Amino acid sequence: MDDVPPGQAEAGPGDAAAAVVFATPNATTPGQPVVFDTAACTGCNICVYVCLEDVFIPNPIKGKPPVILYPEECWYCGPCVEDCPHEGAIRLNHPLQQRVRWKRKATGEHFRV
């Protein structure tokens, strides 16, 4: 196993998965605890008012998603997502969901289990 690149598993007998996929680290996203879908967000600012940690401020441009001013203050508690009237306009980018992903060796496609 000395010649196997880091993050790859050596295929053993009957281990078909290791022959076709390997783990890859995610790109780091420091300071991005919340992601807005700009097509779905109308800039209603409900998330600004319900955030317990004042992570957001209203965007000075009307109709645009709020500005994430203090990303390091986010506790991933979720009222911003739960109280948003627009489905899918905001989602938490929780660090535990960013840890491991897999890549198919044949196609290069990334996926999570």
C-alpha cells in the first residue's frame, strides 16, 4: 500500500468500490456558513431579523440577498432557513457536511454518500 496516493484506497479482493472511487478533500470555504440562492431570495430580510447572532445585515441594494457580515458568529442554528418564506433561498453550509466526498475514477464525478 506504499505506492497508493494519499486519500485513495487500495482495492482488495471483492472490494469493487475501492477500484472505482476515492476520497478527495473539499475545497475550504472559510467564512461561508450560509449560502443564498440569488434566484430564489427576494431580499425580504426575514433571516436578518431572526438570526440570533446577527450574522447578516440587509443588503443596501433592494431585492438582493442579505450581506453576511459576521460569518464567524454563525452557530448553524437554523432559524434563518426555517423562517425563510422562499423554499431553497437559503441553506446552511455546515462544516460536517463538507468533510468527505468521493470521486469516481473513471468519470471524475464527485458525490457524497
